[in-house]
Amino acid sequence: MKQKTHRDLSAFTLVEVIVLIVIIGLLALVFLPKLANRNYQGPIPWDCVNNLKEIGTAYRLWAGDNGDLVPAQQAVAKGGWADLLTNANQGAICWTNYVIMANELGQAPKLLICRYEERTAADAFTNKLDNSNLSYFVGVSANDLQPQSIAGGDRNLGPGLFPTNDYGYSPKNGKGNDVAIPTNSSKGPVSWSLKIHSRGNASGAGNILFGDGSVLQVSTASFNQQWLPNANPTTNWPAGHVPANPSIRLVFP
């Protein structure tokens, strides 16, 4: 009678060995660069992307009840802050935009802070929120009728092509900034500073919220070459402050 042979269960087949090598190789590609750089912080941006999506939803809900206009385009008498924006240098009241939408934001000021920020969330909207509790700039002329208009984004955006170590247009003192950014980047390029989602990325990266409520993380190069040229220029500039070149108006906290 022939004796049955049994495969040693402790041994690997050739296919199993190949699969194991492939898995180890993939893990090495993911983790070795991080181990090589002790300063790598590798943020996963999805929670901050979701914050901006929630803000985009709040814009649409608010506009639905206010003549299809977002707060920056609706008169103060009707609950907006458009009258205030007829003056230049309104960065100090950037927080007003979000207080107006408190109900639409579900009374959750934590949505206004990215977890990779140095700032902290406010406890409440009323008498608690100011620029020091914000991570996102406001594109005052964006709306859902202009899908590629820039409605908001990470505050670590600044002038020039080379990332800096600060927050760019958003000052540390919380006094805000009211900025005209040319849609033609050759007239004045911008870059994401080495903060928030740029950490571990020397070329810079940041999230932007569009008029249709979508959110995208883009590099400095992509922002300048693709998204700025397609952004609808602001037309309702304060008297005496109309830029020489087509530009968008962004208010930074």
C-alpha cells in the first residue's frame, strides 16, 4: 500500500513567499520615508476636508433662506455683512462671516478649526468666536452659481512662490487681512506656507472650498496654474481699492 505524503504545514509555498515579499515591500514604501524624517507629521487631511464641506453646506443652506446670497453678499439689514465689505481692510471681522451662519453650522465652532492648527476652537459662537478661533479664509464673492469660484480655504496662504514658516496672509495677532489676489499668477503668485497640511511637504499644499461646495487639496503650483485662472474675479471692490489686474478678494482671519 502506498504511503500518503503530507505537506509540512509550517512551510510556505512559492506563491505565499512572493505575496509576503510584496506586502513587506509595500509597507516599507509607506513607513521608511517617515522613519527617515523624524519631523514628518504626515497629517491625514480628511477631517479638515470635512470641516470645509460642512462650511460649504452651511453657505448653501443660508443662501437658500436669504435670496440665494451668501453672508458676504447680503445686506446687514437682512442678516449679512455686505455693507461692511464696502470698506477695505475688513480682515479684523472675518469671524463675522461664520457667526452669521452659526445655526447652519449646527452651533459647532469646532468645525472652524483644523486639527493641525496652532489655534484652538471656540467654546461657543456668541461672544466667544473671533479670528483666533478660525482656520479658514473667506472668498467674499463666491457662490454656487459660479462653481469654480473660491469660497474659502486653509488660512496658510501667502504671497510669493516660496513657502514661509508663518501663516502667510493670516497674521499671528488675529487682526486678519483683506487681500486682493490676481487671477493671473504672473502678476503676483501665492503659495501655501509650511503650516497645516503643508507639514512634511516642502512644496506646500492646502484645501480650498469652491462655490459649489466641493473641496479639494491642491499644491502651490496647481493653485497658481489651474485654480486661480479659473476663479471668477471679484467685481464689487471698495471705492478706491480696485486692483489694477483682475483679482479675487479673500478675507483672512
